[in-house]
Amino acid sequence: MKTKNRILRRGLYAVFGLVLTVAAVLPGLGSKAAAYGQITSRSIMISNSATSATSVEYTIGFTETASGIVKSIVVDFCDASPLYGDACTVPGTFSASGASLTGQTGTSGWTLSGATAGHFVISGASFNSAAAMTFTVAGITNPSATGSYYARIYTYAAQSNNYSNVTTPGTVLDFGGIALSTANVISITAKVQETLTFCVSGAAPTSGCGGTSTPAVTLGHGTPAVLTSSQVDDNGTTTPTYTQLTTNAASGAIVRMKNSNTCGGLSKDGGSTCDIAPKGSVGAISAGTAAFGLYVAGGSGGTGTVTANANYNDGTSTHYAMRTANVTSTYGDPIESSSGPVSDVNSQLTFAAGAASTTPAGVYTANMTLIATGTF
Amino acid sequence: MARLHANLSKSFRTLFILLVVSLLLGAGLFKLYRVHAAQLNARSVMLSNSAVDATNVSYEFNFDVATAGTVGSVKFEFCSNSPLIGEPCTPPWGFDSLNATLSSQSGMTGFSINPSPNVNEIEITRVPSAATPGAASFTFGNIQNPADLGSAYVRVLTYASNNATGPETDSGGLAFAMSEDVTIVAEVPPYLTFCSGVSIAGFDCSTASGDFIDFGILSPTTANAGQSQMMIATNAGSGYSVRASGPTMTSGINVLPTMSSGLSQPGTGQFGMNLRANVLPSVGQDTQGPGGGQPGVGYNVPNRFSFNDGDVIAGNALPEDFRKYTLSYIVNVAPDQPPGVYATTLTYICLANF
Amino acid sequence: MVGTAPIAWAQQSSSANYQVNEVFFGTGGELNACSTNYCSKQSAGELGVGNSTSANYSSQAGFNTDRNPSLTFIVTGTSTDLGNLSTTATSRTTGTFSVKTYLAGGYVVQTASDPPTSTGAGTHTLTNLASPTAQTPGTEQFGINLVANTTPVSFGANPVQVPSGSFSFGAVSAGYNTPNSFKYVKGDTVAYSNSSSGETDYTVSYIFNISNLTPSGAYYFNHVLVATSTF
């Protein structure tokens, strides 16, 4: 019992002694003076947080509050700690060895030097304290791991400072640690399919080739409509014809026209001969001349531009063309086109014909095929 | 009370320091984005005919090869629903490329058709060899178009293998459209313009005037002459003919004999006509106008005259563009011609052959 | 009894824009008391404990506060394929990230990516919404917001404070905080806190619309978010 109490009492005394000792000694234990102030309002904004990203810009911003004059700063990058004097390992594959100073505000004329994998120095003419500064450093490679990493910023009064290494940074004016973070990337993919919508109609199409009707052109005048040598007739108001083009082809689309008659004009014998000949190059058809041609008005409405081919539109709406060799070629003659995507653009096609006094009587026909080709 | 935090080692301190850990919470491995074959740029398909169900249609494909490397085959897959590589493909209704032919190739050559069992697929093959990035073109013939109006699609894929298996090297989608033809109809009606008179000004039938020629007192010493005109225009494809119908000059039972390509002989009973400019006697004009019609046989020689009821006196085997004929008449009598008023009525009939 | 002359710690507070990170108020204490092999944080005589905040300031006080500034930024790395975009319907998806920062004056989260762009020759970038705009099928649009949406469908979520709004103060920036309206400008701040903050979980809502004119192709959007703390 006594022993127990004695032991207990001894233990208590030991504790109290220890406490007193600690209380007395503690203020003196390890009291090192780190004679630097703190860099305030400090941050590093990175242009890309993706791991292993290259050519990343780091914009170092801070407000210097030192009463002295700052002439250089050192930046160290560490994987585990922003604290002054702690050990520092360059984070993963992080590299500032290719760093270059590309911008600075609040001062001017500073340069970057001494760039290594995890370290660089920026120095120049002094700037006064209590000023907000930014330095933009480009050419940095991010760490390869997601997560936090750190930067340590030291300021010096000497342009050529006495920084030695991360644990011996020299005569530091002010210091500040910063946490940064890489992060994963949210990836989204989507597809836009190629589209080409093209229709030919006897009525002006509405959006999306709505409201179309089978085009059927009758050329002539009077009732019943006949072609005579007294005038040239067209289908502009009687049996109009329209095309509508919608496509997202990046390089636009071309509309070509083919004539089913190998002679290129209007024929009453299935295309072997054309007593109403193709007009040829663009121009007027005179009354009393047997000729067949087309005028293309060019696009209207919708979005985007469809341009009439100059061979079928010379600026005069009563000039027509029908180029024999082209409208009878394998793929036809271009009559209109766009240089980029278009949506719901209509174009009116006006066919015209005239007969001569010697144009043999009969019913003349032609089948015009219109083909749209997009370049994606 | 003081409280000690003993950091026994650097590693322990590291653990003690607040660690920030980024957690990969996505399911499975994290991928930045899917790997895609390179895209065939500047790609297009041009058709020789956009009519539904059209046969023997040519399809010309143009595109830029994007990737340098080995190409052994190219596949063209036609779909009605989507151009997107990897999506299900519905063959266009009515489309048939089973008998397609490779009619031309450029840029990337040496290919031949590899017969496909699929009606909507064309596959071309060669010994795998290097492809140089740049423009390529392939034209296929003998294809049957889809049966439906509207848009359809093609997927073009290149492969390193020679049988379109394995991963594609480059690819791209295309869209094309079936559309309606425009039918043009024009009717040229048949017409025949024919008029006659003693005179016709220009080529205007509205100026035709006069229907009576008076030869005056017939003399056995001098030929009596007169003239009239007629004008014709027609689009009859096989031309026209004009006949003269009527008797010779007659007075009661007394008649003047008709001529048959004869010369005028005063003192001899004669009645005849021609459609030429004459000197003996001086009467008539040659045919005028842009048309091509000519006087008929027997009536086409100056100074020689004929008349036979029903003869074709003028005509053209082709459509006529305004032709004016001048008819020259002569009357001669013998010294012993019985007196009287000799007359005749001639009717001219123009028949157009359409 | 042993006594040594104490060596003064250099101050860590500043004037004017006052910032205090690690100081002690009491009868004794060391922020970083070290011997050859050991270091310790020491305090004696605790005058105050806990976290206190105002609109723009916060402090950690007490027996044992962490002295390491930190930024925790976690983006849920996902890969989403929206498939075929349509002119008749909006395509939508979401992504998430969380932010927590300690001993900081706050943080900002900025979006650092170009809008969705196609590859290959003739590359095209979807039109970004420069101001908060409702989604319109048939009109080319790309935009995001960070709030819960209700019309025409419900998707997305408001920020969640973890464990609660007493400890976490993250907020969505103006322009990205209107339900059913979307915006995207590269470089914009989309989320922020004006002080140290516990964890805030954010949900990014994405909308994609195309028009008849939108060129074909595969469009990629690798959304890089950058979190920056000011210490």
C-alpha cells in the first residue's frame, strides 16, 4: 500500500515536474527566427488543369507588402508541401524547364532565368511594395497525376539573390505557399451527320421540302397553250418550277441539269432530233426563232446563299441558255451552287421556248433531271 | 495545456499534412475521347441521274485520302437512314449495286471490284500498298437508284486489309438525294397560210386584192398576157402542193386549146400559164420569199407555158416560210377564131402535208 | 531548470488587407518548434477554439489547427458520347466536380476549353451562347449552367454544401446560375467562394443544339476546369 502510494505520489510529482519543465522550457524549445514576411493575396492561375498538359501558362499573382524593395522572386514547385523549408520533390512529370516569361503587370522589364524542372527565377528592376503584381509564365508541363501540388514563392531585395536550394532559400524578404490542383477532364463527344435535302417542285417549297408538287411545265400561250412564231413563251407564271436545297456540306453543293434529249432541245421524236433547238449560250430568244432555254433566278429565302451559274443568269431575266454538250453530258451542266451550308433556300427555274414559222407541228417534250452534289 | 504533436519522421509528417486526393469516380478506366479513324476530307458523290429507280446510273466518288499508309480495300456502303460510321445501316429500298462496274479510278489505283453479296455495298480491292495522302476518285457504273424520293447516304471506308476487314484507316459519310424530273411539254399547232389575188403586197395576205383578169380584145397578131399572185406559208412537216383547177378559156362551144410547155405563138389558139418571169411575152415574176417552194413541172421554165386542169403548179416537200408566186397567163387566138367572150374560172387548191 | 533566450518568430500578419494564417494568442506556443529530428506545433493556454467566418474572412482557432493551405479540386472524369445530334431535339448531359479550399481567401473555378469543335479539314466550332439563353432545337447552341433545370426536362442539380452551409460556401457565378438558361464563354468563372470553404459539390449541365447548317462531323468537347485559390 505504502509502496503503491509512494509510487503514485512519485508519478504525480514526475508529471508535475515534467509539466513545469515543459512550461519553462517550452518557450525556448526550437525557437528559430524566420525573418520573412508573408506574401499576401497570392495565387497561381493555370490555363489548363489537365494532367501532363504541355505549354500551360501559370499566372503568378500577389501583392507585395514588404517594406523593402523587391528585385527578384523565386518559385519552387513541390509535390507535398507549400511550407517554408520543408523538403520538396518536383511533382511527378511537372516541368518548368521550358518556362518563359510572357507577361507582367504592375511592373515591367523583368526576365525569367534559371528554369529547371521545378524552379525558376524572375528578376528585374525593383518595384515598390504594396503593389499587386502578376507574372505570366508559359511553357510549363503539368504533373501527370491528378490532385494537389504546391508552389513556394520567395521574394528578395537582391536582383541576384542568394537562393541555394529549397531548404536553403537564402535571404528571403517575404514568402508564401500556394496550393494548386490538376484535375480530370470531362469529355463529351457528339456526331452531326451529313445531310443533303433537295427537291424539285411545281410549287414553292416550304421548310424542309414541304408542300411540294410534281413539276410539269407547259410552254405556250392561249387556250390550249401553243407555241407559235409570234412570241416566246416561258413558264414563269403559268407552270413555275422551283428547287429547294438544304445541306450542311462544309464546301456547299452544286445542282446540275441534264436533258433527256440527246439533241439538247425540245423534240417530238424522242430526242433524236430537236426541231426546237437548245438555245446554246445565254441570251435572248427572238420571236419566230425555234429555241429552248433556261433562266435560273438564284436562291431566295432560307439561310445561306445559292448562286445561279452565270451560264444561266447573265443578269437579265429574259435571257436563257441551254448548253448542248453540257446538258447532255454524263453528269449534266451546273446551273446553281452554294459555297457552304444552306438551309431551305429556294430557286425558281424559268424555261422558255419559241417556235419558227417552219417549226413542224407537233408536241415537243424534254425531261430535265436535276442532280444535287454536296462536298462534305 | 500543451499538447505535443510529435512528427517522428518525414513520412509521418507527410501523412499528417492534409493530403488532397483526386478520386477517379468514373466507371472503369478514364478515357479522354474515343479513337476515330481519320476523316476523308473534301468528299462528294456525283450521280449521273437522280431519278428514282433509274438504272445504269453512274456514281462518281471524290475524296482526299487523309492518312499515309497501307490501303488494300475500300468499301462503299449505301444506307437509307444514316451516314454515320458504326451506326446500323438500312439499305435504301430499291437500290442495287450488285452489278456495279468500276469504270474509272485515279489518285489511288490498282483496284478491282470484289464481288459483294450485299445489294447496298461495293467493295474494291487491290494488293495492299502505300497510299499517298491526296485526291482520289472512283466511278462506278450500272447502279440502280433507290426507289424513294429524298435523301440517302453512303459510308466510305478504307482498310489496310484487302477484304475490308479489320479497323478502318480513313472514313467519311456522304448524303445524296433522289428528286423528281421536270417534264417540259410544248405544242406547235399546224398552220397553213395561203392566199391569192391579182396582187399581194409584200408577204401579207391581208393585202391580197383582185380576182378578175381582163385580157381585152384578143388579137391573132399579138399575145395577150396577164398575171396574178399567191402566197403560201406552212409548218406542215412534209410540205405542200398547189393545184390549179378549171377549164381552158371557153366561149360557148368554142375553146382555146391548152398548152404543154409551149412557146407563145400569136395567130395560134393557145391558153397557158407559168410561174416565172417571161420575156416572150413580157409578163410575170420569179418566185419570191424566204421559203424554198418552186413552181411545178411544166410551169417552171420562162417563156414556156402549160395548162392542164389539176396540175400541181407549185409546191415544197418541207415546211414553207412565206413564199409568193406570180402566175403568168397568155392567150393567143387564130385568125379564124370564132368571135365571142372567152372566159375561165381557175381555182387554186393548196394542200399541206402534216 | 534550463533557460534559453527565445528567438522571435517573424510576424505573419499584414496591415491594411489583414491576413492571418497561423499565429497563436496565448501564454506560449510554437508554430514550428524543431529539434534536429523532430518538429512540433505547440500551444499553451487556449483562448479560443473553432472556425469563425464573416463574409470575406474566416479563421481556424483552437487547440490544433492545420497550418497547411490546401486546395482540393476533384473533377469526376467521365467520357460521354451523345450520339447523333438532331435539329429537332436538344442533347443534354451532366458532369460533376467538387472544390474545397483551406486557409485561403477563396477560390474561383474557370472554364478553360474551347466550345465543341469538329476535327479534320474545315473544322467547325459550335456556336457558344454568350449570354444566358434558353435552349432552342434547330438553332446551333452550346452552353452550360450549374443549377437544377426544370424545363423542358429536369436535369442538372444545384450546388450541394458538404456537410452543410455552415462550413461550405461555394456558389455559382452569375450567368451560370439561372435555371433553364445556358451560357458558355471560355475563361469565365463558373463557380467561386469568397473565403475558405468546405466541400461544395457542383453539377455542370451541358446542352447541345444544331441547325441545318451545322457541318457534319464528330464534335469533341474536353472540358478543362481550372480551380485557383488565393492565399
